[in-house]
Amino acid sequence: MREIYLDNSSTTRPSQRVIDIMLETMTRDYGNPSSLHRKGLDAEHYVKEAGRQIAATLKAQDGEIFFTSGGTESNNWAIIGTALAAGRRGKRILTTEMEHPAVAEPFKFLEKRGFEVLKIPVTAGGIPDMDALDGLLTDDTILVSVMYVNNEIGSVSPVREIASLVHRKSPEALFHVDAIQAYGKFRICPAADGIDLMSASAHKFHGPKGAGFLYMRSGAHVVPLIYGGGQQKGMRSGTENVPGIAGMGAAAEEAYTDFEEKTARMKMLRLRLEDGLRGMEDVVIHGPGEEQRAPHIVNAAFIGVGSEVLLHSLEERGIYISAGSACSTHKRAASPTLTAIGAPREELGSSVRFSFSETNTAEEVDETLKVLGELLPRLRRYRPR
């Protein structure tokens, strides 16, 4: 049975170039990058090259890229590290009502330790309310954290506009962007966009799992969370994950090669799927207008069909999608994103996410729509009365 993988926001398949370079670092150039002999220097070369590759995609300096174990660590470091660094100056920190748990949970951690956490409301399309943000910003605000692309509905925050407002109203605050669903899908220039800290995760753009990076603007004051041997200028100790870092660097370079063509392809596939879904009965597509949508994410509620029921029914036909965020799939609580945008109760339990990469095809979209057309009437027969 042919597989149709439409869960690329959960993870992507590593490219062959990524696999090849990781294999090199595990079989031939396997040294410790802190070692002074040739094996160590060869390993260090991969780390430096990955930093150069990633920095080039952001028009940033190599020294502003710090390697982590993934997006969750990058978010935790940016948020907690900033709060610990600036806690004497202020305790006011802001985020939105619909952040990923990798952002929401660090904020809960800080709130329990005396920080004042304020939530920026969002519109029905999942866009931060700029007037509300304006009213929340004060001189003692030390951090604002906003996701670039929402991982569930694909809404795109006006990052540059938010950054301008933050730096004007709270000039001492740092602005952190969770770009885990945006990096590789948008051209991001942190210096021009006003971003102080930015998180990304390799496995979202055809790199390996267990690798990520934090962009940290030169001069931004953030304390380390991991101490030890002083690697990465003492900011993130621990022997570098050379295979993961090398693979991530290769994936980053690939992501921004033929970039417009790749993103246009994903957008075409998304629009093709959405057009088909709009022709189906009792299907609601969540998210903002077209100008504020990411190219690769579709979130839809199939009224009368439980999200997990639909997920597993499609799985039996070789089609893989997601019931919400992969990082919170095993939690039974309602989606914070769908709750924040005011989705009705009947949509909360029937929403699923389709997400594309440049490797998907129009034929896969058409097959998915065909299978949905066959499954939905059958599954709705068991709808509770």
C-alpha cells in the first residue's frame, strides 16, 4: 500500500544529503570537536560549517547561532535564560494565548517563581491582537515571546510589526520568536525583523531529530541553562552533537535553495486540499485569511467525526495526518489554539491537521480527498445522537 505522509509539521523525512553527511561524522570523522588532534579538528570543522550555513540563511553572524538539542530546549533557554538575566530589572513577561507547550510551560515555570505572566489575546484567525499588546507593554516588561507560525492552524504573526511595537514601548525587553514552524518556510532576517532571540528545530526542515538552534542577537543578555565544559563560548556546555549539527546545517542550506519554488509548491498543495475540503459537507477550515496563512498547514474540523477516529481511519488507508500538535497528542485537554480562537465545542474534538513538504504531490492530495469522500459518510453513521 502506498504511503501518503501529510504530517510534516510533526516531523519531516531527512534528505539524502543530510543522511550522507551524518553518516560521515559517525563512521569517518567521529572525533570530539573539543579534542586538539586531527580527529577533533575534523569534527570541529563540521560544527563551524553548520554555524556558517545557518547564519547565512538568516543574514546573521556565525557567533549568533547556538546549537541545542531541539526547539524545546531553544525555547526554554530563550525564555528562562532571559528571565533569569533580567529578573532584577522587572518581572513582567508576555506571550500569547495559543503558544506551543515548549513556550507555555516555561512561562508557567516562571509564573510559579514570581514572574508576572500576561497573555496577549488573539483574533478568530489566530493573529495576536496588536491593540491588546500595546496596552500590555510597559517599561518593566523584560520579555515578549510570540510564535511566528502557529503549529496547529498555520496563522502567521506580524513579527516585524510586533517587534517594532515591543522595542518602542518596552525598549529594554527582548523579543523572542518561536520560528519552529516558520524556519525553512519563510525568509527570516532577525536583524531587519527586530528579533532578539529565535528558536528552530532541525527535524521540521528535513534535518535530524535531536538538533536545533537558538539565534541570539549579539549583545542580548541571556544566561546559560547548561553548565560544564564551556563549549559554545560557555553559553551551552556539553560535547556538541556533531552528526545532528552537521545534518542540520546541510538541511538549512537545502531549505533555502530553490526556496520560492518549494514554498510555492507547498502553497499550491494547501490550496488544492482546501478547495476540495470546502466542497464537503460539515467541514470547517480554521485559520486567518489567505494573506496571513503559512504555505504548508491546513487545520480542518470534520463535524461529527472524532479526530482520532478519522486519523486512524486514514492511517488504515496509508494516509498519515495529525490530531492537533504532535507534542501534545497524548494529552486529552482541548487544544489551546482552537480554544483561543473561539472554536465551538463540536469542532474541538473533530479537528485534524494536514501539513505538507515540498516532496508531496498533487496526486497525493487528490487521493486524500477521494478517501475522505469515501470515509466520512461511513464514519458519520456512528455519530452520537
